[in-house]
Amino acid sequence: MIVAIRFLIPLLIILTVIYVGLSIYSRLVRRRKLIAHWEKKGLTGDRDAFVARGLKKYDNSFRRKLLLGVYVVPLGAIALLIYITNFM
């Protein structure tokens, strides 16, 4: 059990760093797309408010929640390998 904890704590730290990096990158890409859409359509009004509304919608979107796969996929694969190794 101690060996598993010694393995999982650094893994969770690494996965958290990857998640934060992907989250920031994804948000920046979305921001650029909103600004490009604003300029392409030639919209009038407050651009910053438009971008803020778009980012708020993005924060609640399913695409944003998919980033949690950074945790689910590796930990699920490890759990599956442990199960297969021990019980099959």
C-alpha cells in the first residue's frame, strides 16, 4: 500500500500540472477564436464584454469538462492493469 501511495502522489502532482497547463492553453485558444469571430463579423459594441460572455459559456461547456480526462484516463488505465494483473 505504501508503494502505491509513493507512486500515486507524484503522479497526481504531474497530472495536476498537465491539467492546469491544458486548461490555460484551451482558454487562450477560445479567447483568440472569440476575438477572431468578433473581427470577422465586424460586430459593434464592447468587445471585452463579448469575450467575457463567450468565456463564461465556455467555462460551463462540456468541452471544458473533457479536460478532466487528464485524470480519468491514466488512473483508469492503472486501475485496469492492476485488476488484470491480480485477478485474471
